[in-house]
Amino acid sequence: MIATAMSNGAKADAKPAAEHDIKITGRDVRVFYGDKEALHGVDVDLRDREVTSLIGPSGCGKSTYLRCLNRMNDTIAGCRVTGSLMLDGKDIYDKSIDVVQLRARVGMVFQKPNPFPKSIYENVAYGPRIHGIASSKADFDAIVENSLRKAGLWNEAKDRLDQPGTGLSGGQQQRLCIARAIAVSPEVILMDEPCSALDPIATATIEELIDELRENFAIVIVTHSMQQAARVSQKTAFFHLGNLVEFGETRQIFTNPVDTRTQAYITGRIG
């Protein structure tokens, strides 16, 4: 099944990966909850304009690692992150870093669509407003339209911008959340199982959108679906028991993995 997904799925990168800039560099990243070490010395380079999938069994550390990339773990009492995480060469855990600005640069889309209890328009305009990105009505209008177009939602929403975002379907709500994330012009988009609450048709729409968005963003997606990872990503990282077991080209990971644990996971022997 994975081989079929690969043959029909993630498009080969038109530009050699070596030519892509490394956006985020992680070295010896460890996460502790109290005295318990949950993530053990992860080394990963995330490149611009690529989709990287994080796969592995539940509780393996993939979402924990994802939350390190925009310091969402800061919100968890007793959580401590060590090691080095560099965004464009700057340590994101440096004391001088403005976390609000970091999360504008590294946006996040969550597992369950979570539009604000506001209009569709205000959901998208909210970020640019609080970050001072726009001031005039014309500027906000342009940002809202551009973001909704990039999220593939403009044609469905343009005649109902003043209606609540919560009135959209599940798939539309998730695209609204993606529009909200990209409205502040991030450089990286993190997606934590963005399709797990969606039906197959909505999932296919989101996957097509991810492929389009990677032309402008570095994207990191956590997914339990190996087929989805094969379809949308250029790189894949396999986590198991808090360890990064294997990281490489998606096609290689799924067709010729180096580690026996990776082979066991993709063939269903562990999970």
C-alpha cells in the first residue's frame, strides 16, 4: 500500500534538495517533563520549501518535537528543552527571542480545527492586526483575500466573510486555520495531524493544499498515516520511544529503510 502511495503521491522536488536553504537546524534536542526525559538527543535539519513528515507510534515523541519548533512546550508546566534549535542561524531558545514574534514566523495548525468565535474575515485579519502588519481597511482586505486564496478557501468564503468561521464545515474550518496562520507571513508552518478529524474528501483537499504551500514555506507535519506521509512529504523522520530512529528522503524511508525498527513500523509489525 505504501509503495502505491509513493508512486502516485509526493511530487519529486523540481529543485535539488541540496540547493534548498536549511531553515531550522536541531542538534541534540532533548525534552524533559520533570525528571523524565521524553525526547532523546534529536538531530534534524529542516529545509525551506520542503515538507517533512514526522511519523511513529503514539507517544513516540513526534508531537513533542514539533512543539519545540515554536516553543509551544513553554506552555507546559515542568517541561524543559535542551540542545540547540536554530532558525536561520538564530537560537530560538535564546533569552532575547520574542516568543510572540517567533510564533508569527513559525505558525501552527492543530489537530482539531479551532477557528476563533469571530467572522471569517476577522479570523484571518486577527494576526495581522495584533502584529501591526496592516493598518488600513484596504491592506486588511488584501491580506484576507490573499490568505484565503492561498488556503483554497476564497471562492467558498468570499460571499460570507462576515459570517462566523465556526459555521464552516470541518474541512473548511481547517483551511480557515491555515489561512489564519499564513496571514502573518510565516516562514515555517507546523501541522499537528491536520487531517485526523476530517473526512477523506476534505483530507485530499488539505493534502493538495500542503503541496501548493510548500512552494513558499517550510512545512513540518505530524501524521499517523504513513500513506499521507508518502503522498505529501519530501523528507520523513521516524520516531520511536523518544528516539529519532531514521531521517531521510521519504521514498527511501518507505522503500529501503536502513533501520530494522523503521522496516517493522512501516510493515505494521510495531505501532
